[in-house]
Amino acid sequence: MSIEPVDLNAPERRSGAKLVVEKLSKSFGTGTGAIQALAPMDVSLEPGDFLCVVGPSGCGKTTLLNILAGFERPSSGRALLDGRPISAPGPERGVVFQQGALFNWMSVLENVAFGPRARGVAAAEARGRARTLLELVGLSSFAGSYPYQLSGGMQQRVGIARALANEPEILLMDEPFAALDQQTRELLQEEIRTIWRRTGKTVMWITHSIEEALFLATHVIVMSARPGRARASFRTRFSESQDPLIGATSEFAAAKREILQLLRSEAQLAQRQDAYA
């Protein structure tokens, strides 16, 4: 079991794609002071894909996610979800950030039910949906608690449940476990993989961790230094394993080394860019 190069914009993928990114680029500022964050790039995700995007700091990973979430507009190109252009935020895209961004004055149950309630779902139905999702993330007994009473890992699980409550077509995750300790992070990686398998959701996950990408993903994109582009993309099958210690195998180490070699040169280039900015 290892990784293999793959074209994430191949015609056979685009024909049944859930998400299509076409010649998408983004620049900030104008004139001589403009900074190009993303070079034109193409990506397509099929239903049920779990894409992890890794790259050096400042390569445009979060910019790409913000465009797909509808928080930013591209400078050129477009993104399509189920054939429809993305131009603004919408409930069909669930977003989870590094911090849970929960409402501290609401109970855990009400936080998860908030999205459906805001869309006009009856209170009883929304709370029923929230209880089902809290059970899915293992927090049923904390439904009446408040976010400030929970650990960081538990807050992130609530954030994931809240993102799922609107029954989105795709989950967009911006380093949701980055602020957690290593043990908690590894346990939550196992949980998110279980949730992905149960729900069959399409996922795009931003991370700096090669190990996290290999453990979770069906596909990995390695981004270049700014302006960000997809330098390489791989198919990985480690997420199919039932072994929680798959990361200790020689195959996993070999795959990590291959990606690390690509990423190291891009990180060095990014440092030089920052030094002369």
C-alpha cells in the first residue's frame, strides 16, 4: 500500500464530479503592489472523495478553501458544485475552522441545531437532527453543556456536528485539529475517518501535516510556494485501512518521504520569498 500519482482534472473524473475548479486564480491588491496568492489551477472531486491539501505557509491553501466556501471571489476562473457556480456562502457547503466558532451562550444541542433552525426547520426536527449528530460524534451526554465547559477537542467535534446539521454536499475543513495536542489530534483523526465512512460526504481538508493527510485522504494535493498551484497530486489508500497504527508501517513512511521531498523544496522557496518580501 503506497501512493500513486493521479490527475485530479482527468476527463473521466470531471464527468461525474461533485466539485470542479477551473483555471481558478486569486490576487490581492492592484497594480505593482498586487500579490498573486493562487496561480490558475484545475481540480475535480468525485462524490465521496476525501481530498487533503498540503503546502508551505502562504501558498494559498486557505484562500482556495475560502473561495470554495464563498467567502472570497476568485480573480479568474470558477468553481462549480454539482454544476452550479459558487459565488456566495451556502448551506450545501459545511465549513469547519481551526477554532470551533461556537456560540458560548447556546447549549451544545442548540449550537448544532442552529443551522437547520435558521433555515426554517421546525425546532423539534432540528433538535432531533442535532441529537443524532451528537451521537455520531460521541457527545450525546454533553447536549446540555455549554461550549466553554468542553475541551478543545470536544468543541471541534461539536463544530463538525454543526457543519453536518445542514446536510451539506461537501465539507470544507481548514486545519480543524491544528491547535490540539498530538494524542487528541490522532484520536480525532480516527473519529473523522469513521464519520466520513458513515456519511459518505465529499471532504476537502487543509493541513500542514503530511501524516494527517495520508491517514485521512483518498487523494492528496501538494501545493507549490506562492503563487500556489497544484505541484503534484496523489491517490492514497491508507484511509481504507482499519489499522489505527497504519502510520507506523514502512509503506506509510515511504509515502511520507515522497511527499516530504516535494514539500521541502517548496517550503524553502516560500522562506526565501518571505525574506525578500
